Amino acid sequence: MIFRQFFEADSSTYTYLLASGFGREAIIIDPVKSQTPTYLQAIRELDLRLVQAIDTHTHADHITALGDLRDSTACVTVMGDRSKAACVSLRVGDGEILHIDGLELQARYTPGHTDESFSFVLNPKLPQAVFTGDVLLIRGSGRTDFQGGDPAESWSSIVENLFLLPDETTVYPAHDYKGWSASSIGEERRHNPRIAGKSKAEYVAIMRGLQLPNPQMMDIAVPANLACGQL
């Protein structure tokens, strides 16, 4: 399998490119507009054909590359069926499986960071990895104070959904701010300081007490991303 992880430093965003092998169809998850040339170079040099570009949710801290990749490769743009982005070509529901030339991705509705956030499980019959967007981060979790976020739903998405995956399932988030590149379900269940040993009420109190400033690009990024990055 081909797996590439890209990092965009300004927003600390991770993007993931997957294919079952060289010369095959590929999928990309949470791409950033400014990095489009890098993605296209990798796709070209690995002899891939990009068929789907996914956003796990409507990002507030960067502009998505979904529209630019669609224009460059004729790929299908994909988001969860709660998304308000009118430009999306394919909307997936909870439990739906995407089939990409030998790979399977299962969509899981995991609200909390936003009210339309989805995670995607790689090869769900024997889960290898889960791409969690901003819902579950490495030793943290995505803020819950805008775009329909809700800390109680965040708890349920993490503890009652994602934590039901096998311990060895690799966790690939959409962001990291401390230099971590991956984790696992077992690690996060045991060591995530917001969740491990905490009750739901304690988690809700933690998230409501964060008092974070809005992302600097929020007023630009959200409307742009509702148009797949193309205003």
C-alpha cells in the first residue's frame, strides 16, 4: 500500500494520500489549498490517479484544496452527509463504505468538534487506521465551541465510537501542534489527558473551560471551504 503524510506548517495540518499500489487509483484526505502543487507532484511521480478528495469537516483554520484538486484531476469531492458545502459531489452517511481500487474506507459520523464531522476507518473489517479529522487529536481533542460543536457529543464520538476500534488501530488526525505524527486507539484511551480517567461531565467541563481565541483564518476559511476552497 502507498501511504503518504503531508504537513502544512501554518495551520499544522496533516493530509493523507492513500493507494493500494503504484499506478493505481488514489484518495486524499484533508488537503490544503496552498499545498496543491505538492500533492499533484506526488500523484504524478507515484503514477497514481486521484479519484476522491475528502474533507473530514468544514475546516476553520485553512482553505481546502478540494476544488483545485477536482479541477486538476477530475476527482470526486467527498464529505459527510451533514456538510453544508454545496460544491461536494458525493455525500457519505454513517457506516457507508468507500471502495477505492483495493482499499475500503468506512465513514463514521463523529460530531463534537463540528456538527458535521466524520472520521474514516481504513479497511473496517480488520481496522488498520482511522483518520479522525479534528475530533480526536494526539493526546488531545478538537475544540467544541463553534460550528455547532458540542463537548458532550465530542465525548460520545470519541469514547462510544472511536474507542470501540481495536487498540492497535493507528490514529491519524488532521492536526498536531507538538510534533507527533500518529498515535493509536489504545494509546489515546490510556494516555489522552482530556479523556483517560475522566468522566463525561469532567470532559465537558474541561472543554467549556478552554476559552480559546477563534482561528485567525476562520472568517475567510469557512465560507471558502463551503465552496470547496474556491470563492
